[in-house]
Amino acid sequence: MSKKQGKLAGRRAWLALGTVTAYAAVSATGKAQTTVPENGGQNSNSSSQAQLSVQQFDIPAGPLDMALTQFARITGMKILYSIPAETIPGFHTSGITGTYSIAQALLQLLNGTDLTYSLPEQGRINIGVNHSESISVTGLLTDSVAIPTIPTPLLDTPQSITAIPKERLAQQGVSTLRDALRNSPGISLAAGEGATQGDNLTIRGFSAQNDIFLDGIRDTGNYYRDSFNYEQVDVLEGPAGVQFGRGSTGGVINQESKSPQLHRITNLDAGLGTDLTRRLTFDFNQPLPQIANGAAFRLNVMGHEANIAERDVVEGRRYGVAPTFAVGLNTPNRLIASYFHFTEDDIPDYGLPWYFGSPAPVPRHNYYGFSDLNFLRANVDIATVRAEHDIDDHGLLRNILRYGNYERKWQITEPQVNNASAGIITPQTPLDQVKVNRNQLAGQSVETNLWDQADLNYTGKLLGLRHMVVFGAEGGKQTSDPIRVRYANPSGINTVPLTSLLNPDPYQPFSGTVYPSTNVHTTAYSVGIYLLDTIELTQKWELSGGIREDYFDANYNSVTHNYSPSGTDTPTYARFEQTINKPTWRGALVYKPKQNGSIYFDYGTSFNPSAEGLSLSAATYQTPPEENDTFEGGTKWDLNGGKLTVRGAIYRTTKLNAREPDPTNSSQNVLSGNQRADGGEFAVQGRLTSRWEILTSYTHLHGEVVSSKYYPFAVGQPLNNVLSNLFNLWTEYRLSRGFEVGAGTNFVDSRTANTATRTATTIVEGAPGYWVFNATAKYELTERITLQANVNNLLNRFYLDELHPGHVIPGAGASALFGAKFKF
């Protein structure tokens, strides 16, 4: 390898974890070689086994010999050559990032080189010249998802899925889940609600607050998630009841965690921002062959403090640590144990009050809470053990056991106008005379989740047809124990002092008197059994389908404190139970006109029980589940040699029996309405050239109430937090001499915050659409140090980012984040 080649490879090394190690190995000899012991290889000698066992790859573009050396270190395979090894450095690869099987990863690395591979014996790969003009490129992907119930490559999966890798988040300077989701079509963000603060969002027109998963298992806690331990974020659109159980009307979010690798990683990232951001993350991975074959340890640590640009008082503080230990990574039997701890201690932001259907016309920095009293504190602890076993060359058996504990305490001020406490006002009332009621949301809660998930992936032939079968069962126990207090006296009058709409005083002494409100304990038991099968009818046609049966039993117990004017407490007790047995299913047909493209049609169902969020009431406990279905047709194409993915889809999601209050008995809910969301989306992701990357999408969505038995004024009204148009763009270009620049924009159309109108006089609260522009620049100072600057909301636009029927939260103003990335 020449000095020029070595320098170029070193500059690209920051793109991949562990490349420094590979570079050192290659530079020692000047040609490709593998130092992995022969007995450390995969115990498999067929491509079908490689298609089942997936691993995480992060190999940058550059000389092929360096890429193959790192590939060997990651997989434990030994690489042989049927051509002179000295010729390999003359080839260039576009690299690979994401979760792939060995076969998929090799095809990606060798794409465009006219080289091919074979697996002559256990643990060995032979690289040679491709003499065939019709080599198959099945599985050549730019991304994939590590979800057991989605075993097929995304190209062949009949569902709209967006995979957002950690590299994209690093480019954008993103540190939260909600900011990561701005890269996906079909998603609009919403504000936290009452006692369920945390990430709240809408997918394809329907709430998905209870549809957030961590490595395929429901992440039940209500908290604001950080991205420090993300390998990838997966957005699956459309009902996913077959794959995930209850919920998922519009789709689900899956967070993929970082996992141990068979190469060394030592990364330290530090950042300082104009909004007083101070952030430090550390990612360390160490192979441990002296302990066991295929053993490795990985540790991710994060510390973060920040204010919000153009918002007074608000502050976020969080800390996280995620150690993971694995054995047998390069063997048929693997065991991975992980622990995740996350702490946040915020001064939360419930934004501005609504004012006659629009956000109050006040400065965006106004804060209506109490700087010394408002807080949101959360402690999350999640322990997971995953065991995997390869069954011959055809199957993968997996079991995941998890326990999660989520603790929260909060006191948050929600600003309200035009109510009994603040006084009656009209649109003509001078703003300087308007008072704001500071509604206090306060309490504490503990949620737990004990869950076990077992599944078998098996590929084989039956009646001459190839089947890819997933059979599994999962179940467990979830609990939720919120305790809430209130600041209204026995006569129902708020004891918290009011403040001015135009000039709120966040430093005003707090004089509210606290009273116990409710004490709730909910326990839910769930069991789900599912079977999915993908049948290869011909080389061009695939038929897939699945069925699942869910058992869900929720037990709800509460104590409500009732005070007489004299202050006497007369508590009332409530106990409700909801038991549901419900099937869901899906079916799809995929046509592949070419190996790099697919056209599909998909139908799926899901359901939403009243106790989906572990809460019940006298109005809901007897109400059957809402039922949902989706029709979707779409196409996906891998272009530019598999480095660029283009996809599009049109769909209709219908909630067949939406819950509504019974007009003759307000204490009961009935299933009397239909809601529908029609939409289409288009997305492009990957590399346009070796230097130019892009991620862009457009969504058009129309959601409305189709029918309502008791509320005719609601028919035709838009669904909550549904936008007509959504556009996202992020693009980045590598210049010469180690420079890289990028820019992006988000367009979010107007949307409403409250549910559909029930009377002719109901005020619909809504926010206008907006554009936001962002930019980044990077410079590789040395092979080990990269400098980066990100500017968010470049034009300092005022916009309303997160909506709730009770309040609206402005987006952050212009801010810059300056960071340095170190590799050791």
C-alpha cells in the first residue's frame, strides 16, 4: 500500500468503528491478510446459514483489502484468494454500514469489483474472479432491521420501513429519539400528556405513544429517550399486530441497541453548544478471546446538559450507561447480557397556552411555570439476556428475557386561559389583562415490565417450495402504579397563583396547597403466539402471511380522594378488569420484476384495547377493543449497485370502531365511529455517488372522521395531529482534504391539536405549518480526530413543534453545536 493510499484510508477511517485496528493490520504487510485463527470461524458452510445469522458491520469506503481485513475481524471468517492477494488493494469498495448476514455483507463489499466469493469449507471464504454475467444480488441492501419477526431483506418485506442508522444521527448532531424520527415519513410529533410525559408521536394519523419498542420488546416507560446507545432506529408503518401484539394502529418504533463486536472500538465524542449544551459520550468495545471463544464487552456512557434556545428556564439533564457482555459471537451458540440505565432530571417545558383556537400571541420565550418547583425526574433500568442457537444450516432459535423498571416523579405547569380560575375572557380582552391559570400536573409513578420472547426462524422446502417460517411466543407481566396529587382546594378552586399572559413571572413564590388525588395500581398479563411464513412461489413471486393470537388481562385498582368544603376526605374505591382474546393477521404478495426491485400489496390488522396504556375507568373497562386494518401497495428498488434505495407506497388505514363517549351516559364509552387515514409516501436513502449521500422523503396524508353515530358535527373533521404534507431532506457531500458539508430541511404542514368536534361550537385548536433548515460541516484534523459543527434552525424560525389539546410547545430557536470526535 502506498503512502497516498494509506493517508486516504486513514481519513475515511472515522466512518467505521474499529477501522484503526484494521488499518494497522494491513499497513504492517502492505497487502490483505487475515490474522483470525481458523478455529474462530463460523460453524457454517453454506450461504443459507449466512442469511440467517446477522451481524453489525461498519466498514468505510476505501481499498478493498482493508475492508476485507476488517470484515474478517468482525465475522471471525478466514479469507482465502484464488487470485494473487497483491492485486486486491487495486480494487475499491463503497463500504457497508448496518446489520447484514455474511452473504449480504460480502455482496455489498464486492459490488462493482467483478469479484465473487464462495464458502468452500467451515469458517473460510474464497475470493475469486466473477466469470458469470448473471450473478444474483438478492439481499443487496442499504439497510435492514434486527427484528425476529422480519427475517426477510427490506427489499422483499411488503411493508414501509425506514431504518435510520447511527451515522445519520451523528451527522445531524441528533441526541434524542424524537429528533431522530424527523428523518422518517409519516410521523408527526406531539407533546407529553398529563401523567404520561415523554416521547409522544403520531404515525400515519394515529397515536403511537404506546408503540415504542427496544430491540423488539415493548419499551413501556414514559420518558424522553436519548440516542447514545442506538445502532439504528426502525420505523415500521402500518398495523403490526401480527409482529408486536396490541396497538400499532399506524405503526411502531423500534430502537436497536449497540452490541459487542469482535474488533476493538474506543470512541469519545464531546460537544458544546450556544444553547449551553454540554454533551459527552464514550463508546468502548473490547474482544475478550482469553475469557471464551467469541467473547466481547461493550460499554456506552453518556452525560448531557442543555438549555433550549429562545426558551426561558427550560433545562434538560440526563445521564446514561449501557454495558453489554457477549460470548460465542463467532459460534453457533451465542449469549448476550446487557444492562441499560438512564436518568433524567429536567425543568420541563409545557410551552404556551391555547388562545381561542390558536397559540397565544406572546413572545416564544415566555415560561409559565415555576423555575424552582417544576421538574421531571426519571430513572430507567432495563436488564436483558438473549440466547441464540443456529440449527444446522437452516434455522435460528432465539430467546430474550427482560426486566425493566421505570420510576418517575414530576411537577409540571400547564398554562391555561379562559377558564374559571383565570376568569372569563373574550377575543376582545386586552392581552395585558389576561391571566393564565397554572394547572399543576404532579405525582410519581413506577412501571415495570417482565417479558420473555422466544422464536424460531427456519428456512427450508415443503412441497417443492422454499419457506421462511417464523414461529414464536411471548408474554409477561406489566405494572403501573401512578400516585397523583392536585392543587385545588376542597371547593375546587386552584390554590396556585395566576400569572400574566404577556409577562409571566417564573420566579414568583409558589403558594399552592397540595391534596392527594388518586392512587392507582394496574397489573396486566399478556401472552401472544404467532406464526409467519414467506413462500417463494417462483423466482419472481413471493407470498407471505401471518396470524397471531393475543391474550390480554388487565386488573385496575384505584383510590380517589374526595374532599368536602370542610376538608373531610371521603375516598372512593374502584376496581376494574378487562380480559381480551384477540386474533390479528396479515397477508401480502410480492412481485420481483428484477432482482433489485419489488412490487407488493399488503393487508394487515391490529387492535387497541382500552387498557392499552395500563389505565382503565368506569367508562372504558367494558368497551371492546378498537379494530384497525390497512391496505398498502408499494414498490422498492435498490439502485446504484445497491447503494441507493428508492421506495414508494400508497395506503389506507381505517379504525373501524373508534371509542366515543355515550351521549346518554357520560360514564360509558361506546364503539360508534369510524376514522380513516389515506396517504402516500416516497423515500430515497443512500449514496448518489461515492461522495454524495442523501436521505429524503415526502408524505401526503388525509385523516378524518368518516362516521359517528352520536356526533354528526365530528364527521369530516381532521384527526388529531394529522398533517396533510410532510417533507424531510438531509444531504451530505465529501469534499477533498478531509472536509465534508451537509444541509437539511423539514417541512411540517398545519395540523390540529384536539380531537374532532362534537358540537357546532367546539373550538378546534390548530397550528400553522413551518419550514426549518439545518446545516453541518466536518473536518478530519487527523486520522483520529474529527471536528464537527451543526447549526439547527439556521434562519431562527418561530414554529410550533409539539401539540397537545391543553398546550403547545414552540420549537427551539437557532443554535450551534461544536463537537470533536476522538478515536483511540
